[in-house]
Amino acid sequence: KPIVAIVGRPNVGKSTLFNRLIQSRQAIVEDLPGVTRDRLYADAEWNGRTITLVDTGGIQLDKDGDTIEAHVTRQAELAIREADVIVFVVDVTQGVTAPDLEVAERLRRVRKPVIVAVNKVENLKREDEALEFWSLGLDQVISVSAEHGMGTGDLMDAIVAALPSAVPEEPEEGGPVRVAVIGRPNVGKSSLVNAILGEERVIVSDVAGTTRDAIDVLVERGEDKFLLVDTAGMRRRAKVEQPVERYSVMRALRAVERAQVVLVVVDATDGVTEQDQRIAGYAHENGKACIVVVNKWDLVEKDDRTMAKKTDEVRARLAFMDYALVHFVSAKTGARVHRLLPLIKEAAANHARRIPTRELNDLVREAYALNPPPSDKGRRLKILFATQPHVSPPGFVFFVNDAELVHFSYKRYLENRLRETYRFEGTPINLYFRTRA
Ligand code: GDP
């Protein structure tokens, strides 16, 4: 999905606009426990295109003593690197300000579409004043009132018109397993990547990534190939502080998008925090296979029950992705790191698994006979036929006599039967029901 970044000074109405746009008539916002609160990104659909909107206002990039201008500039830099389309929000009541000019100057020099959203245009007089923003020399100027929901349809039209044509990055058959490593700052992402690359049995080579300054690393172990996507800043890090941001939502989203398997790294000494939940949500919402890597295991005092207990804690905090694999490592000592690549391989295989139609229908028939759904007002659900039209992640369609008769608990039952029979560890699977009279 293309990424659309919303940038601008504080208080110009970025978040209000963001919320308006994602609640636009056709918006898809999935509710996830622990993930929806102060979300910085969300998918929205408009005229058949799905985009990921990112509210850069919520991204903390400030270094100590940062001025507002420096902060805005940094946001803009990030947006320039990672976004496909940039929405630059300005405030009509303040007119064109000096920081607006500075950011515009920078935005003009990149070859990405920039749409100026002139906010707080609530009457005709303001409409006239909004014209002033054409002087910024950017591609498009659209008047909106985020608060009153005016002009947001026009803005979405302009965004969609500016999108690059869709070029999905399909995993190639026989190609390397694409892996993204994401997590909060300091959980040990760089250390983990370095620990994987430092293993004796792997061969490493650099591959230029698709986004500017994304560095992909190809790792081979025996016959197996893995591509660690966007390791920029991870390999040589160790001592040198990255001058700009160490972690960004857009960067992580971009990496997740390109991956089949996502390693969500968390710190064993902190447990799963709210920010970790939000980050894990990127993998979940994108339908990726997921391994929760609990790092810094060396710092935890252990007895023979610690791992089981910690696993339960991690699972409870990430209940929305109960399919995820959980693996404990120490990037520092290298303990258990060698087991990661085989786990990644397994998760990727499950993510791409296709069940033959005949087998699937045998399983469904047996599951149905074993536990027929209760009748509902004298009518009973009948499953006529099942098929798996999708992989990555696996998606199953059940043709039934009436899709309205499918209860959540029965869907859950069928999912459990599929999971018990086939090895879907690490990957989400989707079940859809269609009425076929
Ligand atoms: P990143 O920001 O997620 O890339 O995290 P880093 O890899 O830079 O690690 C942050 C800090 O945690 C550094 O001081 C590392 O030395 C330390 N660290 C990383 N992994 C481990 C680990 O497994 N055990 C211990 N004790 N420290 C670790």
C-alpha cells in the first residue's frame, strides 16, 4: 500500500485531518486491543485504492533543545524519504509562515507529489486567503476544514490521483524469504541483526533495497536464503549514534510491507509494552507471518519455569495475534540466535501454504460431522464447499447456505480445526463465508 504522510507545524490540525480522512466513508479501521489508541497510521480506501496514512505529528523525533522548526523539518525529511505522497498541512488563519516556506523549499526539491492542505477554511473569505498558498510552489493546493469535514473528499481525490501506479512486490517463487526486523529503540534490533549475520554458518551479501538508503542483506545458510529488508543503520551501528531518527513508523511500515515474515523484537526486561503492541500491530494488520523475539534473555534470572511463564505473559499482551511464534534469544551472548533462521523458514512456509481442495473439503466435512452447528430459529448452517483462493496469508472461502448463520464461535471452531491439522504456526489465516443458494 502506498504511504501518504501528513506533515506540518504543531496545531495546524494534522491529527484532526488524519482522523477525518481515515473515517471517510470508505475507511477501513480495524479495531485491535491495545493498538488503536493514539494510532499514528491507518488504512483508508478511496475510489478502490487503499493507502496507509501516517500522522507524523505523533512521531517523537525531538532531540533535546529542538526548535519547532527543526522538528518540522525533521518530519518532512522523514516523509520525503519514506512516503509516496506528502500532504503538507498549513493554517489559513496564520497565512504563509517562515517555517512553511522553509519546508516547502525542501519539499520542492524532491520528486514526490506534495499536496498542500490549507486547513481551517470555513468560509468564503478564507477561500480567498487560501489562494496565497499557491505561492509555496507545490503541486496542488486544496482548501479543507478538518474540524467541519469540508473539502476532505477533494483532498482524497487529489491524493489518489497522485499515487504511483500499483506495483505489488510479490514474493517470487524460490526467492529468498523476506524478513523485516522491527521494534522500539534499544530493544536490540541492531544487535540481533548483527548476531544473525555473525553466525558461522551464514554467508552474507548486501543488496540495494527499493527505497532510497534501504539496505537489504542476503543471508544464506545451506540451501536456504533469507533477505533481511532495510537493515540500514543496523549493521555498523553499535557505538555510533544515528544523528537523525533511530526508528520511524514509516520506515517500519515500509519494511513490514516488503516482508513475508516480521520479527517483532521486544526487551525481556521490559516485557511487552504498549508501544510494542502497536508495532506488532503493523505486522498483524498487514497479514504477515510473525515471530516475537524476546531479546536480552541473558538479563533475566531464570529457573525451569521462567520461559513458560514469560511466554504466557507475552501471549496475553499480544492476544490479537495468537498465531505468532515466540522465541527467546540473547543477541549479546548469541544464545538461541541460531534457531531463528529455521523458525523464519517455517513461518514463511506456513504463510505460503496451500491446502489441496479435496483435502480441505474432507477436513471440513469431518469437522462438521463431529460438531454440527446448532440450528438458529429452525435453520441450520450448511457448508457446501470450501476452497483456498489465497496464500500469504492463507485465505479460505466457505460456500454456505446462508452466511448469516455463521456464528463467531463456529468460525473459530473451523479455524482451530484447520490449525490443528495443518501447520499454520506463525501465520494469520482468514476465513470468509459466502452464501451460495
Ligand atoms: P536497537 O535500537 O533496537 O537497534 O538496539 P541496539 O541493538 O542498539 O541495542 C540497544 C542496547 O541493548 C545496546 O546497548 C546493546 O548492547 C544492548 N543489547 C542488545 N541486545 C542485548 C542482549 O541480548 N543482552 C543484553 N544484555 N544487552 C543487549
